Amino acid sequence: MEEKGSIEVRGFLQLNSRLKKKFGTMPVIYELDAEITGEELAEKLDIDIEEVEVIFVNGFVESVDFAIKPGDRVAFLPPGCPGPYRIALGFYDKNQNNPANFKIKGR
């Protein structure tokens, strides 16, 4: 069954300003009539997936291949976003296969 509706989209750091410049508002309200992955949504919003480390969906950290549904709140987080809770929030666990995964130089 297809569910029609919209999602609320935000970005962190430079992704926030890029979305706001493109759409003129924050949050961006994006019409969605079926499930979509974070990768697919990024493509539709002209965000290079290499600029996305993880996504937040309804306040929880998810990988970029997570299915987003109408009614969800989504935020894109770029690689290397600072903060002491990266491991506790699951950034590393959720995106081990993501080429945008924050890498520590020299390792």
C-alpha cells in the first residue's frame, strides 16, 4: 500500500546552508509518495552521497541505505562532523560500508 505525504529534511553544517540556499527554507518539506532510501533522497536533492556520513531519521542515526517513509523527519550529516558522541550515537556502526565514513588519517 502506497502512503502519500511529505518528509521534513534538514542538513548539518554545510549541507544545511546548501539546502536552505536551494529551497529557500529550513526545514525543507519534500513530497514523498513511497519509501525512499537516504541515498535516493540525497540524489533527488542534488547532494553528493560522498558528502553524507549518516542520516538521522526521526532522531535516530541510520545508514544512508535506510528506508525513509512519508511522515519521517530526516537530517543529513556530513563526514567528520565533530562531537564526543559519534560512537555512542552509532555513526561508526551504521556506516562501515559507506565511502564517506570519517577516516582517521594514518590508519
